[in-house]
Amino acid sequence: MPRRRKLSDLDRGRAIGWLQDGVAARQVAQRLAVAPSVIIRLKQRFHATGRVQERQRSGRPRGTTQREDRFIQRQAMQQRMATANNIRQRLQATTNTVVSGQTIRNRLHNFGLRARRPVRGTTLTANHRAARRAWCTQHVRWQRQQWAQVLFTDESRFCLEPADGLIRVWRLRGERFAERAVLERQCFGGGSVVVWGGINTRLRTPLYHVVGNLTGVRYQNEILQLQAIDPRAILQDDNAPPHRSAAVNTFIQQARVNRMLWPANSPDLNPIEHMWDELCRRLQQHHPPPANLGQLLQWLQQEWNGVPRAFICNLIHSMPGTQRRAHALLTLIHIVVNSIFEGCHV
């Protein structure tokens, strides 16, 4: 049983009763799961005052009332991106109550609200949401066997010195520009490489290094023709201009390649995005990091081939659940939007 630092009034009365019966202070402390010093101080206080309750302490008065606390919570819930200083200024303008920003944060912590980095999502217009809803409705009943035929493809950029913003440094006051507290980085990440790849449950394509700008002709000649896509596979690629050029569309029709219509701005629906994340994690485990772009590309190709096939299969097998969740979310958004418009017309 873990030790406690304070006792309730009932436990204090029980402790005094045991002490008066001749039980040792150490045994009483063991029964109540507290330190022996707590029982000794309780015994001394009882002999001096005849009471077991702790005396009233003045303490610092509370800076906000319960009504003002609810105002602080409501402001944070209505505007999730508002800072503590913004809420402090609104509180002062509304109730003429002056508190510090730390007080605002303390009140929000009491309500279970914590400041965290927001998840970054793509900007979706009404047309984008409609296309996503239609796509999810079309594929919501697909099973694993059908998703296993899809070849998910995409390009991704890897920087030589990625900056994730999560690195922290321990420093003393006045050491902001100390040599040990400065993280040196090259401009624009020291260069980057762009790679193309595809995955499904049966195979993974070789990782292709895209040098320069990828055009529709290059996408056709250097990727689609060289990869020799299985006729039984369904090609998935996004709506980037090189992928939807006239030359590529003509080649797709002549080669009789099955192609999946893909909603715009929907990288969250593509399981290969998790493959790129796995490559980033594997690269971060290399110490020291790659010294140049050639070494970075070499390690990318090694890690791409080293990802277990079971990991890729798990990504593909998660697609049925992904489509159901996306369809439910978009349906909910559609219901909420319609209810808002109906309320406006009333």
C-alpha cells in the first residue's frame, strides 16, 4: 500500500485511539500507510492542543471565482488556439479581474485542458469533402482481398538534416547563446532527395530516386513503364499534375492499367504515408546521421528493403477500418452542416 502524506480526520482519531491503547507509533504508521513522523507530530499536537484537526492556514487568496473559472474554460473550449494571455485579456475586459497568465493555465489544467501541438491537416473545401465522401461510400464495403490488389504509390521528400522542432536543450539563465546550447543547422536542411515507391500485400516496388522536377513524360517513361505494373493490380496515385497529365492518361488507357480514382487532398487515406514515417524513424536510428545526399539515398534504399513484409500487410489490412471511420466522420460533418443551414432558414 503506497504511503500517504496527509490523514483524514477519521484516520487521525483512529491513530490517537490506537496510541492511547498502547500501540507503538511505528505500528500505527504502518496501519495507516504513512511515515512514522506523521504519527509522531499528530501525537505531539494532540497533547499540546487536545485536538487532532490541523489549524487553519491563511494562504494566498484565490484570484478567480468559480464563475470566472467557468468563463476561462468556455473561452478555451470555444477558441482552442487562444493563448493564456489572450484569455487573460478577455477576462480582464469582461470582469475587470486581473490575473497572470500562469493562473489561466492553472485553471485550464484543473479542467483537464493541456496545451499540445495540434495535428496538422490538409485544407479541405466543400468539393474536397464531397469527393472524399463519395470515395468512402464507394469503397466502404471493400474487404481485405480487394485492398490487397491495390498498389499504393506516392513520392516523398527526405531532408539531410530534418528539423522536427522536438529537440530541447538544458541551459542555465544567460546561456541562450552559449556554444553548448546552440544547435547548428544548414539552411534549407542541407539538401534533400525525392523518392517514389509503391506497396501492396504481395510486393514493394524498387525505391526510385526522382532527380529534378517530375513531369508527366518522366512519370510515364521512368516510373510507370519501368515498374511493369501487374495487370491484376489497381494503380493508386494522387492528383499531382504529373500523374494526371494527358500523356499519362493516354498511356494508362493503352496499357489497360486499372486505376483508382483518388479524392484530392487526401494523404491521410493513403497507407504508404505510414511507410514514409517508418523510414524516417529508421533513419533517425543511424548514428552518426548521413553525411551527404548520396549516403542518405543509400540508407533510404536499404531501409526501404528492410521494412518487414508483415508491417506492410498490416498497413494494407487497416484500410477497411480507415474507410469506415472516414465515411462516418464525413457523414457527421454533413449532418452538422445541414442542421446549421436549416437553423439559419428558420
